[in-house]
Amino acid sequence: MTVRWGVIGTGGIARSFVGDCVRAGVEFVAVGSRTQTGADTFAAEFGVPRAHGSYEDLVADPEVDAVYVATPHSRHAEDALLAITAGKHVLVEKAFTITAAEAERVFDAARERGVAVMEAMWTRFLPQMTMIRQVVAEGRIGRPRLVEATHHQALPSDPAHRLNDPALGGGAILDLGVYPVSFAVDVLGAVTGVAAAGTLSDQGVDTQMGIVLTHDGGAQSTLHFALDLASPNTASVIGEDGRIDLDHTWFTPTTWRIRDRDGAVVEEFDGREELTGYAHEVRAFEAMIASGDHGTGAMTPDGTVAVMAVMDEARRQVGVRYAADGTSSTDG
């Protein structure tokens, strides 16, 4: 089946996502913005047939089957619920929501309405990540004991920028930290312990944070992310008999290799692609819609909630609070 997509939001991530997916053949039929001018400009740039001057009009469009939510983090739950109520399937940009409690409410609403909802954690759907999961499952590096991953970017320091505004879910953890946290949970499984330390800006968001996670079975992950640094952004999965090393930038299509316990290269891979790779998650989501099975795949509802719960606890320890925490587990 052909899924006809609508987009809520016209900011930077929406432009990157739609531009990449249009080149991959994904069909976008409508866009919604807070203003008609914003919607018209976006539609003209990407060849989207219909432009709506409100999110409500976008989700009411009968030609739209699925909605991609690309608004700031603070709006994700609200906009996802808007689309769900209208009977649309929803792909929500990561981080999925502000808190695990918000995520659970969104998934509960989707189950009640009978629509598919998924976090747009696109890295999990890259072919290289499918291969890495297979390498680990086959025991080619032995029992995995450690994941190491970084995500550093030198991003705007303007206090008014959404990345630095706690009212919009600003800070490193939701924009950048979600990548290594999700990767660690994907590879090593359930988290049984969180130890976090970080640095806060004058606005109260995390500019950098380090997390050590303990996973079921005793494996650990060491993760670091920052919005005021630049680094190669590499990652490793270290097992008892070898390791997997992912090169710059590990969460995008890149080169990677398997090494034995002594560090010798066993096999090398080149996962680079012409496009960014967003379309892989879109095609997986479209297949989920067609199958009617909304709880399986590389990014499940339970998986998203687990990642959000880890970030809730890390934020609690570091002292990053958002308005949504008033009704979430971070009050504990």
C-alpha cells in the first residue's frame, strides 16, 4: 500500500527529513504549520501539494494517512495526540516526548484508537544497525559487556534558541543523548542502574552529560553527549571475544569493523549511503501500518518508554527539569 504522509512542523529537522525522504520516493501530500505562510513556503520548496495554516487542519486532511511530528520536544505529546485523535498513524521525532509518562499516554491513546505510533529513531533502522544486531546475536564478539558511545556537536549558544530553552525541552540529553542511550538499550537490553553527572547552563539545561548504565546481566555502557563540543562521535560494542568499532559519525550510515580480542580486524563494512538514511525508518513504519502489528520492530513502544525512563532518571540526577516533570516520575 502507498502511505500518504503529512508533516506537522516546518523547522530544520522537518526540512532534512522531508528532503531526504522525497529523494527516496516517499509520498508527502500535505504540510501543516502555525502560519499559512510557513506552510506555503515549505510546500513550495519540497513539492508538497497541500499546505495548511494549522496543525488541526493538517490532521483533518482526509488525504493524509500518516503524520510525521517534527515540532519541538515540548509539543511532541500534544501534537501526536492531536493526530491520533484524528485517526492518523504517527511517526514522532526523537526524543519521542519529554518524559516516559508522556510517552505512555501517547502509546495508550494509539492502542485505543487502533493506529500505529513509533519514535523516529532512524539510526535503529539503518542496514548497518541490523547487521550489528545480527553480529552480536550470532556471538561473533562473544558476550557483549560494554557499549561506548559519544554524541558531541557545537550548537548555537543563543539563550533564546530552542536547544537552550527549558520551556521547549532544550539541552543535550533530548536532542543528542537519546542517540547513545537508545543504542545502548538496543544492544545491551534493559537498564537496571543509572549514574549520571553533567553541567547545566544558566538557563538550567544540560550542556553536557555523562552516563554510566548498568544493564540486565551486568553489562555496562558509558555514554557522553554535549551541545557545546565537537568530536569524531564514534562508538564501540565490546564483547568477551572481540569488539565492533563504528567510525565517525556512528549513528549515521558509516564504516565499521569487527575486531578480535587482540584488536586485529576480522571483517570491515562500508555502510555509507548517498542519502542520509531517514527513509529506512519510514519504510519500516509503512510496513508496520500494512501489517496491522503495531508493537514490534526495531523501535517498539516498550523500547521507547524504556529509553525515556533512562533519560528521566539521568535528568533527575543532574537537575534538569521541565514543566512536564510535574506529573512524571522525576518528582521522586
